[in-house]
Amino acid sequence: MSTRRAYGMDLRERVIEAVNKGIWQLKEIAKLFNINVKTIYKWRKKLETTGTLAPKTGFEQGHSHKITNLDEFKNFIKENPDLTLKEMAQKWGDVSPTAIGRALKKINFTRKKNNLAIKNVMKKKEKNF
């Protein structure tokens, strides 16, 4: 997951102000403010179309979690422990197998097989002196 942050409003305003003054070329402004020329083009277009230079917000929310009631989901898993993720998704309704897998991870449920009936016992070789 990326930890990039948007450029601040102060920088955006100073860059656009420098562009509007027209003293320097865009390449020089980009070099002065240590940004890419494409960024300046994007900010100009954003200002023309939306009237603001403010960065987008609210898009870094992650997955839209369809399974929100984890207690109910735990009970569902206890009642249907042998189903595959696909079968669980169909039975739960309106979720994907991936969403089921994420919910299982949240409740710390593992899908690994644990064959306790079969033990692999290795015998140590006796040393003959």
C-alpha cells in the first residue's frame, strides 16, 4: 500500500500563481518547485474544470466490507464448516468468495487442514557401538 501524500494547497497555489504571471516557462517552474510538468498541467485543468485546486479525498477507504456483522458470520461458519469459499459465498448471498476469505481472516479462522488422526512418528535409529 502506498503512503504517498498529495501536494499541499499552499504549493499548488504558488505554482499556479507563477504560471499565471507568465515570467517563466513551465519547465523552469517545475524545476523551481521540484514537481513534474505533467502535474502543473493537471492542476491547471483541475482548476478550469472544478474551480478548485484541492486534492481528491475519501478514495483511500479500502474494500467495501459486505460482511459487517462478524458475530453473525462466526455463527454461520460454525454451522457450515465444511463448505468451500465459493459455496459459503453463495449461501451467505451477495458476496464474493474473496470477501468470505477476508472475513475469515478477520475472525482469525484458518482454512488449513489439521489431520490429527494421522501422526508421522519417526523413530530414532539406535546407535550400535
